[in-house]
Amino acid sequence: MELQIIRAHEFIRLGAKGRFDLKASKEALRTIALACWKRGINQALIDLRALHPGPKPVFTPQDLATLVKTFREIGFTHQQRLAVLYGSDPHHRARQFAFIARLKGWKVKAFGDFEEAVAWLSEADSALATPVAMQEIPIRQGKIMKAMAVKIAAKAEPVLHSKISVKSSNRPVASPSRLSP
């Protein structure tokens, strides 16, 4: 499994006053996602363990929703997986980010444990390696198709069974009466 690890300082940008800069963070996330796409990587882990949340959350719920919208803008597909790894999440922002993303159909999950995050990301590889079970898809026939099938069946001539005989100089040919029980 090839995995892209994105550290918090690689995409979380702060402005001159130390406040979260959403525009710069979106652009950094866009650059990282583009690099993953070019390399054909479908699993990424955002490592937020180095962040030490203060008494107030850095991200507003609107900031989180805007970052989630960035996925679509940068060309993320619904087959790609993103694990968000946090050391401390007192304001529940990592989990809220993952929740918002899942509501939008993305495969995003927040983890407090590195091994669990990697195990979840590796499930995507095993799912790709396992063939999907084929299922029968019923085809609905309209009245016209059914009528045509009946006409074709009525015109069809029965198939005549031809007689097969085996010639051998060593053994006598088995007669049909010997073959039946």
C-alpha cells in the first residue's frame, strides 16, 4: 500500500496575526492532493498529532465544511480514502471534519491511533484485490418484447437429433438398447 502522509504544518496556514488562513490552507491542500493524484495514490493520512489545541477551536464548523468542499474542487474521487489522525481533539473538530466529509459521500475517518488509521486505509487495497461477486440483474421485458419472443418461438422448428455412431475395429459398436439402464 502506498500512502501519502500529510503533516499539519504542510497544509494548515496561519495569517500574520496567528489566525487560521482558510484560503492559504485550501491552496496547500490542493497542492498536496494534486501530488497524490499525479503519483496515483488513493490513500492519505493527515497527521494532526503535532497540533496542541488551545481553549478555543482553531476551525469553525464553516471552515471545516469549506475544507470538505475543497475535495470536490481539487478532483478527489469517492474511491480515495483519507484518515485524519489526531493526538488530542477536545473540540471534536477532527471528528466533525470526518463526519461532514462522510455526509458528502467521501471516505474520511478520524482516528486517535496510528495503527487503526493505517489498518483502515489498507482495507481499500484488500477490497480492490478481492473480486466483486457477480449478481444477476433482471431484465424487464415489455409487452412488445414478450410478443416477439412468442412469435419467434412459434416459428422455430424443432432441432432434429442426428445419430452418432462410433466405428472401431477392436470393439463391437454399442447398441442403444445396451446403453439404457
